[in-house]
Amino acid sequence: MGRAIRVLATGIYFGEGPRWHQGRLWFSDFYAHAVKSVSLAGDLRVEFGIDDQPSGLGWMPDGSMLVVSMTKRRVLRRSVDGRMVVHADLGGIATWHCNDMVVDATGRAYVGNFGFDIDAEFASRGAESVMANHATARLACISPAGDVCVSAADMHFPNGSVITPDGKLLIVGETLNGALTAFDIGADGTLGNRRIWAATWPRVPDGITLDTDGNIWIANPLAPECALIAPGGAVLEVIDTGQPCYACMLGGDDGRTLFMLTAQTSIAHEAAAAPQGLLLAAEVDSPRAGRP
């Protein structure tokens, strides 16, 4: 018997970047140009809007919030009193829209980007051709002060990311490589010893979340499912999400609620046409670990 799944929220255009924070699940809704939050009771609210599509979210040690501004290729910083400033400009690194982000305990952030116009390439060449041959992207690292550098190159659509509880390992979902890729994190935030943590193909990872057993849930944008992947790639469990799943996050009071954001499509003009995305929730066996 599969796990019980409930619809926690409706009326979402395209949800991404979910983070459990202070008793609520926060997430970005691309085409509402808004960051929203919801409690376990399902009360959805708009926290604030931005003049762009928001994506990855995270918090600094002082309580300020970082928000990826996708098409402007920036990271914004929102103070606890609601003031918004540009924290970092990624225009010199990102070659298309910026996307997911993970923020470590010191406030250092790692941010991915598409690398190229994926909607246009899918439309002109088809998914199989794009998967086989595409431009790569550079993963950005932003210091707590907002300084920017390239932390990894030749990434195949770097997407959801997690940092292990000891702060020593970064795992990034490379969507177009069908893999989870690991890096050792140096004391200064530099990345090294790149290797495949798990091959996931024919599933591909979008958003990801780490549990205390050392396994990773991946949202699979190519299918209506969220899958639990062990180191090395064994598939431990698959949850049917009804629509393609684009992001997931463990949270809740005991860390065992798996939140899953779904939508009918990721094609921008179609997803923006109507708010048909959902936020689903299911109780799972092992709680969240690491950051976020």
C-alpha cells in the first residue's frame, strides 16, 4: 500500500525552492512573482512579491532571507524588517536563468543556473536531443558578504542542492546528467573531489532533500513522482504525485513531512497561463537532515 498523500495547497502557478522555516513551508511561485508560505494546516499566504520570478530560498545567520531573482540573475537579501537589497549579481557567471540555491550555516550560498534557454531548445530539438547535447553551466558561490565566484564548471543544469549536517559535503542534482553529484567543501567554501553520488537515470533530479539515513528524495520533472535514492543510486521508494514533481522538502514538526510541489508542465508560457500547480504532503519514515 502506498503512503497517504494529501493536497496541502492549490492555486499555485509553479512552485519551487521549498524550505521549512519557523513552522511553515516557504516556497517560490514563479509566475505569481511571489514567495509564499503554508502551515501544516494548509493556510496559504503570500509573504512578499518581487519584480521577477523568484526561485531558490535560504536564510542568513542574522535571520535575513536570500531569494534568487531568476531572469535578472541576482540574489536578493530581505532583512527581517522587510527591506530588500541586491545581495549578489550573478550576471558574470550565469548564462541563463538562475534557479535553486542552498545556504550554509555561515550564510555562504551556492546557486545554479540553466546554462541555456531550455524551453527554446526543447521546442526546436526535442528532449532527447537536448539531454544528449547541451550547453553546460557554472555553479556560483556567494560569500556571506555578497562576493561572487565560480565554484564548479561544466555542470549539466545544476538544480536542487543539499549540504550534509557536518557541512563538509555538497550534493547537487544535475538534471540533464540524470545524476546527483557530490563535492567536498573546503574550509573556505571551495569545492573539490567532484564525483557521482548516485546515477538516477531514467529519473532526473530537480529539487532534492536529504534525510537522516543519508538518502535523498528527488523530485522527478519527467514523471509524476518523487523518489527516494540511496548513495550509489538504488531506488528505495517512489511516491506517485499525479503531476510532474519539480521540488520537494522534508519538514514539519518532526521533520518527517515530505512536501512535494507539482505542476502540469514546466514550459513557461503554459505554466504561467493558470495556477494549476499543487503542494502535496506525505508522512515518511526518516526526518530531514543537513541544510536546508
